[in-house]
Amino acid sequence: MNVLRTDSTNPDFQKLVKSLDATLAEHNGEEDDFFAQFNKIDTIKNCIVVYIDTIPAACGAFKPFSEDTVEIKRMFTNPEFRKKGLGSTIVKELEDWAAELNFKKAVLETSQDLKNAISVYEKSGFYRIPNYGQYVGIEQSVCYEKIL
């Protein structure tokens, strides 16, 4: 396994995000346009791509949310590489990178139906918080936070 710190111009990151977007479009159905507006990647400076051998297998990113907080975004593992701990690896790498940049906290949003994602976040020490920002009042969204 090789973990690459990169940005959103990385073609492998973009390819994985395209697969993520297709998966989420199917999952979100009619609500997809609402969520998609918050998932643009054109200016994300902190992205991770995990390679198995030379194959881009998983990705994740963070962007500044406030002065001392990052928001974890664009978490995805190619289905053929799931159940191998890659999600946890990415979360840990993103946390470490954010802490190196002096951020103190991480927040994220996911769907209440994405049980595998929720499991990764909770095993990584994230705890449920009230929905924040654009997710306030969105029933299918669940939000999490962790002190870094």
C-alpha cells in the first residue's frame, strides 16, 4: 500500500471521485443535486490517494471549514478494495495532515444509510454532533466531529 498526499488536480483522485459521484447519485436519487453542490473538488488542496500496487484504490480529502477546523470530504474506496481498512487509513492520514497544519478539529457529513462509512468514522473516534451548516434540517444527513 502506498499513500500519496496530493491535491484535486491529481488524475487518480479525479477518477475515484467520478466513481464516488456516480455511487452517490444512485444513493441520493432526487436529492443528488442538493448534495452535489457541496462536493466540488476544483479547489481542494489536501487530498489523499491510496494505491494497492499501482492501482488507485481509495481517496479522501479535507478542506478548511473554519480557522481551526477542517471538513473531511470525498471519501471513497473502490468496491474491489473494500473491507481492507483503507477507509480507516485515509481518515488517519487526513487527521495527521490536518494536525500538522495546526487544525484542531475535523467535522464531516455522511448519509445515515451509509452504515460502512459511519462505522469507519466511529471506529476512528468521531462522535455524532447536531447537523451543521447546509445539513441542518436534512433528515438523511448525519454529522460527526473529532478533536485532533
